[in-house]
Amino acid sequence: MKRIVITGTSRGIGFELVKTLSKMGHQILALSRNEKPVKELKLENVHTFSFDITSDDSLNEAVNYISENWDSKVDVLINNAGALLNKPFKDSGYEDFLKVYQVNVFGVAEVTRKLLPFMEDTSHVLNISSMGGIQGSMKFPGLAAYSSSKGALLTLTELLAEEYKENGPSFNALALGAVQTEMLEEAFPGYKAPVTAEDMAAYIADFSLNGQKFYNGKIMQVSNSTP
């Protein structure tokens, strides 16, 4: 049984991760602004509350829960929360970029920093990024803020793996291709991705539990399509 923290759990891949990992018997702390979907699952081994990744109060609430209920131990952190903006660059201002980076980069960094004291050398931090952040991959108009932030997340993953390589935890990132989620539908109405959120969650769940045994500081491309 592992103690697993997952961000971005109200829908899509994060929601499916909660269901998949809880069925395996793991203890889950599910963090999302909208806690209702997870609460409605009524799973005994899942705790959730309304969580804003950019809020110090939310971060401190997560820290307090882990300290009081998990013996100050975290085995896996899956940084899945993300913000996607599809908007022409000429119309994208500072605030647009800031909102995306606050979730996709700054928020991830802060959650990770807050939870690092609870992790051991066998723990695993798994960052969920995008093929759009991979240098040399196909890029799409309108995703300047999103894809650049996901590229920053990949570099952050490599840097933290180097900084903590002596005593852990391990840091890895999955750069996902298109997955059929509500967020994708909102950004690209009508587009049909080749992979379901449920199937991708099953892959991520397995990697989160075992990937640190084989990888550290690695960027794994998970895509059977161009995006």
C-alpha cells in the first residue's frame, strides 16, 4: 500500500487515476479545485478537499493532512494539474501567460517543494507534461503559453532529478500526446483523440508505481499520434 498525492483530480486523467489507484488499495490524497466528483465516488481510501495549487492555504492544508494522517510519508506525487489556453499569440497578454504558468510550472514547483520533506529515496515524483513541450515535436498555433510551460516543466524535472539524485526521490516526466479529455474538448472542440483518459490513467498509474525503479530525470514520450 502506497500513499499517493494526485493533483488535478476533478476530471479527465486525474479523476481516472484516483479510481485506478484506489482500486489497487493505495491511499490517495486527491487535490483539485472541484472536489465534488471525487467525493461522490465515496471511496474509503481516498481523501479530498477543494485545493488551489496557487494558494498557500491549500498547500498548507495538504501538508497538515499528510503530517496528521500519513505518518509524514509520501510515496508518490503525481503532478497532473494543468491549465490549457488555446489563443493566438498576438492576443495573449502577460496575464494569459501568467495564469498558465502559475498552474503548469509555479504551482507544480511549489507542491513538490512542500511535499519533498515527506519523501524518501524510494519515492517518486511524476510530472505530467505534453508532447507540445518536446523540442522538435510538431507545434500548434494558439498554444504558445501552454506548450512553452510544458517545456519548462520537462526541464524542471531534469534539474530536480539532478539536485536530489543522492538521496531521492526520483523525478520523471511523461510527455503525453492527445488524450480524449474534457480539457482537450474545450480547447479543440470536435477533435477526437486516439487514447481515452481511462487508458492513459492505467499507463500513468503503473509508471508512477514502478518507473522510479528504472528511471530518474527521464522524459518519456507517450504518444501514438503527432500531437
